[in-house]
Amino acid sequence: MAYELPDLPYPFGALEPFIDEQTMKIHHDKHHSAYIDKLNGALEKFPDFQGMEIGELLSSLDSLPEEIKQTVRNNGGGHYNHGLFWEIMAPNLAKEPKGNLKKAIARDFGSFEKFKSDFGALAANFFGSGWIWLLEENGKLKIEAWPNHDNIRIYKLKAKDILILDLWEHAYYLKYQNRRPEYIEAWWNVVNWEEAEKKFLISNFSSFAPR
Ligand SMILES: [Fe+2]
């Protein structure tokens, strides 16, 4: 069974004016779609790996044939990360977390404002293409910035994804061009804190499984 492009959980224009419709269309229908096509193409000759949950596949890179290892890492990582990215955004939502996640952010970062400023500074200063994450590892929240489409499954971390922000230029260039800090600032308006809270509360580290 081949990996498939998940539908966006909202219309392409739903995140306007913060993330524009055209960017969302190209990002989802072209970029994410191309990662999946390349991933499926790489696995064509290797049926043993075709039915695996995407996170499981990324954690098994060592056992993949050498000729497809890098392609699966790049494109499988792209599929995993984008699937997660679409889920943790939504229009017209609360601008802050509440409940357990709010408490954990205050516990581990001092305050929500401090968390936002640490996350934003790291994202703004990250060099090149990559992603920035809010994770939970060993019962503690942390911010990580990783290059390309790397993620917790590729690094085999026993961690939970909570939030993720795409720092590739394709995520913001049409609207924000070189002004990455403006994109980051705008993105806070479309963070789906309810979904982030759900991800924070799951007990299974690998429960996120797009196909
Ligand atoms: Fe992207």
C-alpha cells in the first residue's frame, strides 16, 4: 500500500491573512505531494517496507537498502513533518494553550511569553531549511531546531511531537519573501492549541501516523 497525501483539515484559504491561500495550495498539493511521490517511487522495488507506518519506516532507516536510504529519509521525513504541520494549525482559535499544556509550558519555560520568544528567536535565526519543534522528552518540554526534514523518528528519540513550524522558504516566501520573523509572528495566530494539547496528552510516543 502506497503512502497517500492527507487532505488538509480546512480549506486552503482558511488561514488567511496569516498564511495565504496560494502558499497553502502549493505547499500541500505540490511540495507535500512530491515528497510522497518520491517516497513511493523509492519503495517501489522494496515491497517489504511499503506497508509500514511512516514513523516506523523513518525509525528503520538503518535496515533500508543503501540505494534508497537518503531518499526515504528526505521524502519520508517530508511526509511525516508536513502531515503533522497541517494538523497543528487551524483558523480562528484561542491564541494560547490552556489546561495541562499551559501548565507544562509555564513549568519548563517560565511563562508562555518566554516560550514564544525562545521559540521565535530560534526559528528566526535558524540557518537554512528545517523545522522547529516543541517536544516532550523525559517528561520535560523542549524546543529543537533540526535541518532538512529530520524529526524525532529519524533520530529515534523517545519524545512526543507537540508543535512544529516549517522554516523552509516554500512555507512563506510568496507572502513574506525574506521576512521570516514576520511569518513566525503571524503563525502564532493559526496554531491549533487544542490539537497541541491532544498531542501532549497522548501516552503512546508513536501515535501520530499519517499515511
Ligand atoms: Fe514545507
